[in-house]
Amino acid sequence: MRLPETCVQSMLIRLTATFDYPAQRVDGLVADLLDQQQDDGGWNCDTRTDRSKHSSFHRSIQALEALHAYRAGGGRQEVDEAHAGGVEFFLRHHLYQSHRTGDVAIAASVRFPAFPEWHFDVLRGLEHMAAAGVARDERLSDAVTQLASKRRGDGRWHTSTPYAGRDWFRLEEPGPSRWTTVRALTVLEWWQAGHGQEASSG
């Protein structure tokens, strides 16, 4: 049986919804994405029959971004419950930690290249929580600390080494990153604004 390519589906949904492209079959793609959700709330394109398989951080963040863009674009499928389940998946992992050991689950997730590509990282995860209007939850405090710890003495965040593969064009030269800095500051502003709010899963 052909297994779904969750990343590609999610990117298609997100781009279509974000740019309001009149794609007739996007609702079907969303329905299929919802059908792929695992029992733990996330997504993993390695399986479609074993719902108990642990979800992938990489696939799950892309699915959440797709559902959020679809919902914001007025999509007809009901996605709130699925999105909330995906958010809870990350909250149970304090966004980036192994549920077994509490260690960093993906070593590269604590650095922040300007283009995340298909990879999950702490900044990307927090950025989604802020963009989706998720209420401040203290289970994210370790992730926020990780982000803040990367801030340099000049108040900015620097570029990280890009992922392996061909670099089609360079967004910024090595050194202080305007792109990463504005993303990080937006996340910290959301976190501070939510201080004292009742924690919520989505």
C-alpha cells in the first residue's frame, strides 16, 4: 500500500491556503491529512495502519502549519480538534524533548537556520504556537529558555549553519541575522504577552 507523503501534502495545503489559490481538491488533501493523525496527536508518514506509532516532530509541525493556514484561509473542513491534538503532542514533549528521557529529541532542533525547510526546530515550533494564538503554557518554558539562550550580546540572533544539500541562494551572510532575530523577538513578545494567562492546549 502506498504510504502518504505528509510533508508534501502539508506544504501543498499551506501554500494553497496562504496564497488563496482556488484548488478544487485541497479539501480532499486536508481530509486525508486529518485521516493520517496518530493516536498521540501528531503525524508520521512511515505508517498509516499503526496509529500507536510515535509521531515525527518534522511531520507534525508541517501538518500543524498546514491546518492553521487552511483554517485561517476559511477552509471548509473542521480542523480545530486535530490542530489542538497536534499542539498537545508538542506540549507533552515540552516542544522538543524526548518523552522517555527528557533530553533534546533532535540534536539539530536547538539551532535555527533561516530556512527551516522540512525540519523541525525550537524556533519553528514556538513560532507556530505564537502564530496560531496558542495560550501560554508553562510546558513551553524550557523551549523559550533555549531560544533566549541563543541571543548574542548585541541583542541579536546569529545565522546557523544551513542544512546539508544545495544552497540555491543565500538569504543572509554569516553573522547577525535580521531574519532570525525578528522571528525570535516575535515569539518572545507573544510569550511575555501571555504571562499570567491560564494555560491551554490550543
